[in-house]
Amino acid sequence: MATARKRGDEEDDKIKGLDREISELRSAKKELFERTASVNEKLEEEEKAFIFQELERIAKRERECIDEQHRLRTEKHQKEQYLQTVIQMFKLESDMKQAKCENVKLSDTIRELKHSLDQAAKHSKAQLYKITELEASVSAAQQELHMAHRQSHIARSESHDSTVTELQKRLTQTTKQMDKAKEELNATRQRLSDVQDRLTVAEQVRAATQQRALQESSISEQLQLKLTTQQEPTTRTGTVLILSKHINTR
């Protein structure tokens, strides 16, 4: 980068030097014109010829300086445009690499979320099956308890009372298990909903990232085409290489 800056300063110095020389040439030309205008009649032929030759020389040199100045300014402008395009391209390539990395991470996240979603769905299905079984057990236990109550009421015996008590305990235990299973199912469904929401967001972000990568790729192709159409002076190569190394190490 220091070499490029030094080269740019040298070009600026050349342009400023040409500015000074053009100004000096125009001043000299003005003096000669004033001299010929004020003492034209007194000038001898040899002096007149010398003055005209000097005017031609100054005019020629002035044109050369103007052409050289125009060439340097045009080359400087082209170089600045070229370097700006190179910087844009490197930055864009860096953004594209970042977008690709983000896309890979998002794809991994989506894959993990889908796996979690599948696992949660399977677990939810198993819990539903377990709840169905528990509901059937509760229903059967309620029927048994109802029958035991009737028999106990008719028989009025300790054995029937013991059976009723045992059935009530079993019913209470089964009901607790069913309530716990329903709580777990609700928690699983909530987790399922959360994972689904995260998956939806991740897929939306990945779609946006992929779209951004496509746009950046299109812009990169345009910049590459622009670089190929721009003429690159030999003095520019070192600057581009240094710039490339500088950006790649960031």
C-alpha cells in the first residue's frame, strides 16, 4: 500500500510540475506578445524572426505539456476507477464467502431442528398412545370400582370393602399417571411448536441469505466484466496484488 501511495504522490507531483511549466510558458508567451505589440515598428527582421520562433517553440511545448497533463490525469482517473472496482470486488467476494458460511450454518441448524421436530413428533405420538391406554385403564377401573361398590353395598363384608379400597387406590394412581402423561404431552407439544417456529425462521433466513448470495454473485460477475474492459497499466499490478493480500488477511 505504501508503494501505491508513493507512486500516486509522484504522479501528483508530475501534474503539479506540468501546471507550473504551463503557467510559466503562458507568462513567457504573454511577455513576447506584449513586446511585439509595443515595439513592433522598431524591431529588426532578425529579432522578429527570433521572437516568432520562440513563440512557436513555447506554443509547441505548451501543447506537449497540456497533452501530457491530460494523459496523466486520464490515467490517474482510470487507475482510481480500476482500484475502486477491485476493492468493490474483493469486498463483495468477502461478503459472498460470509454468506456461504452463514448458509452452511443455517443448513446445519435446519437439519438439527428437523431432527428435533421428528423426535418430538414421535415422542408426542407415543405419549398420545400412552394416554389412550391410561384412559382405557381409568375407564375399566371406574367400572370395576362401580361394580365393587354395588357388591360391597349388597354383601356388606370386609373382603368387599378391601376390594373397593384397592380399586380406589389403583384408580387414583392410574388417574395421576394419566394427568402426568397429559402434562408431558402438553410440554412436548409446546416444544414441538417452538421448534417449528425456529425452523420456520431459520428457513426464512436461509432463503434470504441464498437470495443475497445470488445477488452478490451477479454483481461480482458484472464487476469482473468491468475489470476486463478496463485497461490496466503495468504500474497498477503491484498495487492490486498488495491490496489483494491486505484484504485476504483481514
